[in-house]
Amino acid sequence: MNTASDHVSDPSDIIALFLKAGFLPLIQKLLHDHKNKYQFMFYLVMEFYSRVNQKPVMSSSGEIIGYVKSFMADEKWNLTTMVAKPSGGRGRLNIPTDDDGNYLIPMSNVNVGNDAIVVMNIESIRRLPRQDQHSGLQ
């Protein structure tokens, strides 16, 4: 499985990550077709997204917590965050969300499997409880 500890900004290291995930034929084709490394990274990320879009997102205990909706990337096309639509199962998890209520999961907590995306150490990304805005000093 791929972990985000494999996630680095050097294109050769990113290629190694995708090789481990079985993307060799795609990488060979893209390297032949695209000489610009950022154009190559864009196409590689888009191919990755097309393969994992709508896959289930599971906790390490095996519970489905949502489905892949999209990813966020930095200016060099390094994936930084996975956006997952909550499944509506046992209730909302206390992890960061966007304005639409989708979970924002750092790629450092994501393992990509053949059938699902697994979120490792979900406790480490839990939100801090909100401070009551009426309590405290004024």
C-alpha cells in the first residue's frame, strides 16, 4: 500500500509511488507523450483521480466513512488533501470539513488499496472542540 510518507515533491519519487501502485504502462505512455514535468504530473494526478473517484473511504477498523469526491493539490500537483463525501452511516466524524460538509483528510493519513481508500490514524486528524463564543474574556 502507498502511504503519504511516500508523498514528496520530487517528480521521480512521485513516479516511484505510482509504480508501486501498478501504473507502469500509464507512466511509460505519459513520459513518452509529455516532456514537461508539470504537464506530466498533471496528467498523472488526473489519471489517479479517475481511478479512485467514488471509491469507498474506510477507517482502519473497516467502517465506511465516505466516498472519494476529489483531491486538493499544491502548485506542483502534489496531492495534499483528499475530499470525501460522508457516507451518512453512524453519524458525522469529528474531523475537518469544507463548507459543503465534505471531510478534508490529509494525504499523510491515506493508504490507497485496490478496492478502497483507507484512512489511517483517524484520531490524529480530529478537530478540536469549538470554544463557546460567549465564554471567556470579552
